[in-house]
Amino acid sequence: MASKKSSGMFSKRTILPGSEKAALVHPAAEDVTPPRLTPVTVSVIVKRKTPLKASHRSGKERLTHAQYRKEHAADPAAVKLVKAFAKEFDLKIDPDTPGPERRTILLTGTVDQMQKAFGTTLSHKKVDGVTYRVREGSIEIPTALSGSVVAVLGLDNRPQAKPHFRIAGEAGAATADAVQQEGFARPHASGSVSYTPIQVAELYQFPAKASAAGQTIGIIELGGGYKKADITAYFKSLGVKAPKVTAVLVDKAKNKPTNANSADGEVLLDIEVAGAVAPGANIVVYFTPNTDQGFVDAISTAVHDTKNKPSVISISWGAPEVQWTAQSMNALDAACQSAAALGITITVASGDNGSTDGVTDGANHVDFPASSPHVLGCGGTNLQGSGSTINSETVWNALPSGGASGGGVSNFFPLPSWQSGAGVPKPTVAAGGRGVPDVAGDADPATGYEVRVDGANYVFGGTSAVAPLWAGLIALANAQNGTSAGFLQTALYSAKGKAAFRDITQGDNPAFQAGTGWDGCTGLGSPIAPQIISLIKPATTSGKKVATKVAKKSTKKIVAVKK
């Protein structure tokens, strides 16, 4: 669908690689007359000025934010092209367009303008009473933009991901049934035991009375909200000082708490687990719309947040790889690569639907973004113990109705070098190979976490709890080690890493069986916290220190010349 105005350099079209989107299949979907004049804002992501080196992506060579912005921000020529393209198609540069380090240009226009600009058709469908803007097929961009534009997100605003939490027991059944209608959790069979996050931390030998003061834990949320009264009451019940919690709103999202029938459960679970196991840490919650655009924008916002400066980011949302477009996965993974280069760790829940990840095609699937090779994928266990003694720990598997640890082999991301000796099974698609998860922790609602949501107490499980648990441990490590851990996998998968894990050798999920070493249920295992803290202390020097050393050497040379 070419524009009548299109001429010259923007007249020839090409398909944007990876933009193909499957048709909406929903028995209750109703066609709705599209609101042609309603403004639509898309995120156009452009290439970097200079690609990140492998040493940056693996965290071996860290960059300061200033170094990153100077060398790896948006390519100026690409930005110039996109601005000319926007003018050609009467699209406006949104005033909220972020700095060049985000490589994102926000363009706003009507539905008609967007269709002409991106060679696509946008329809509107009502599903369960909510109207969504739907894009199917590919995006066409002017050939002049080919190679400069790597993703166009936001034309379709259907929900992209689900939170990975589950509510335990009969007390949560009514709530969970209501939440499930929104695509969230199912109740587990009546829970047999529950712990506070502090008790889980004690079982994993988190250092007693340790403080994460000076650290900031970022949390990505695609819905829901929190009430300060819940946080105050919860931490008072634990006898722990409540953390400072700040909301950062991305893409016009809101901190919008409603009731326990919403994603509030995810938000409070993340805050309460992270805050309880890493006392003293500040927590920043990045709220964003539940779209691929919102997800990518929130992560890149957190990674480049030089005001709050999170050293670790926790994500408990995701969806099967097959439910993402390639451009979305590549764009989100690129944001995670930036985190690795800047010394920021990202922990991600591996999903709660076992080896199929809830897909009913008879094949195995893994959850994204847990499958990104630049994040720490977090699987789930059933944890039995008291005090500091673990009596047993097995793979969380309460299928068919109670959930199980997500894990397996990516069909999108290849096997990383640091995982080459881990014994990851071969992928079913040649392009894949990355094994999921990397690590594990208590996730079974039958051995779940005591949390407070919207004025009521529940027991929650799911791999949603494991991501903030590991984020809290990493924040403690960062405080104790005096530097951020950054990209962890090279250290975790090293020979020295074996002593830092409790190897989970019993259970399945069900396609993958637990065993000695890495497995597709629980990764390397659950943490032995003191050894993890020692293991992940970086041996590399940050870009800032490198720059300082270079400056000192230069000064010495100058002084020598003067003498």
C-alpha cells in the first residue's frame, strides 16, 4: 500500500526482515470499525553507530554509559533517514522520543498514515470486550531504510506476554480463577507448606544480616500496580524495613493497582521477594504496556536509566518464542546485549508450563525473553526444608493443571560458547541451540512464598518468584563485592561454578529429565549463596576504571616531559 506522496528515494519498497506476524486466531474475535483518526505511536529502532563487540556482549569489556553513547548509540545517518521518511509520510516525531543511546525514534500518526508509511493493513478486533489494533503479515519499508531500520514496533497492540505466577491453595482459588480469565495464573492444588522470602533465602544460605544498600533492583511490569500501604504492611510483618519503591512510567503506562484479580499479584510478588531478600536495596518498577513495543521500550529505559542506575533487572513476564516476531526478539535481545556491555544483570522467569510452554502443537517450546543468551533464565523447584536445612529439592512439576518449570532448547538463539560443554540437547531447528534455564530456585506453589496483594495474604509460586529471588542475591553480591556482577554466565558455567550450585537431579518437566549438571528443567541448579557471591565477582576492569588508568598514564607522561 504505497503512499500517493511517496516518490524519489522512498518510492521503492522492501520487506522488513523478521516482521512477519501470524494471523489472529480467536473464536470470539469480532471485527470493529477502525478509528481512522486515533493517533498511533510506533517505535522505530535503528542500527547502532558501531556494533557491540563480542567482548562487550559477554561482559568481558565493560563500557560506561558515556562510552556506550559515544560509540554504540543510534547511527546518525540512520536517524537522519528516518526523520526524512517521517516527513515524507506526514508522521510526527513524538516529543517523548528518548536519547540516541536507546536507538528508538517514536513516530506518531493516524491509522491511515501508518498503513501508507509501513505498507501494511491495520484492522481492529474486539476480544473479550477489549478492542485491539491488529497487524498481520509483513511490514514494508522504503528500500532506502533497509539496513538502517532494524525493527518497527507498536503497529499491533495485542498483549504480548503473561506473568509467570501461580496462586496456591483453596484460599487463592477464586482469585486465581478470575485472574486466569485474563490469561494469568491457575490455582495449584492445596499448598502443603509456605515460606516467607526471608526463609527461602535462609535455606539458600543468603548471608545473614547482609545489606544491599547502595544497589538498585529494576523490575519490569507489563500491567498491574502496587499500593504503598501493602508494601508497608508486608515488610512490617516481616520485621524488615520496607524498601524505597519508585515507579517509572514507560510509553504512558500507569502504576494502576486494582485488585488481586489483576496483574497486581505479579507486581507485589516481585517487589516483596526482591525487597525481602536484599534488604537496603532500592527498587524501581518500570511500568509499560503489555505489547512487544512496551516490553522492549521498558527494558531499554531501565538499562539506560542513569538516574536510578539499576545494577540488576528482574523480569517475570514472557511468552513462547513462537508467539513473537523475529524483529521483536532481536530488538529485545539487543537491549539485553546493551545491559551486558554496561555491567547490568538481567534475570528472567523461564515460564510455568513445562517443556511445551503451554503451546498445544505437540512440540517443545521455551519462553522468551528467558531464552535470550544475554539474560539469566530462572527455572523452578519444589523446595522442602526448615531453618537453614534443605531436606529435598526436586523439579517443580505439578502438571497437567498445576504448572511446571519451563525449560528446554531455543529454536531461535544458537548455542552460546559458554554453554557448549553443558550437554544441552540438540535443537529441533538448526538455527537454535541455547539451553533454558540457566539456574533455578523455589517456584512450586505447594512450597510457595507468602505475599500480600491488595490488602490480602496469599501463597504464590511460579518462576516469577525465582527471577526476583536471584535478582536479590545478585544485588547482595554487588554490594558485598563492591562492583556489579554484570553478565554472569561465563562464571556460572565455568568449572569453578559447580561448587556454587545445589544440583537438582530428580524430576522432569516432563520432556526434559533432571540429572547431574545442567538440565532443561532447572539449569545448573539452585544457589549456594556464599559461593555464588564469590564466584560472580568480576575479574575484569570496567570501562570507567580503564579510562581512569589511561588518564593516569597520560598524566605521568606529561609530567615526565615537563621534567
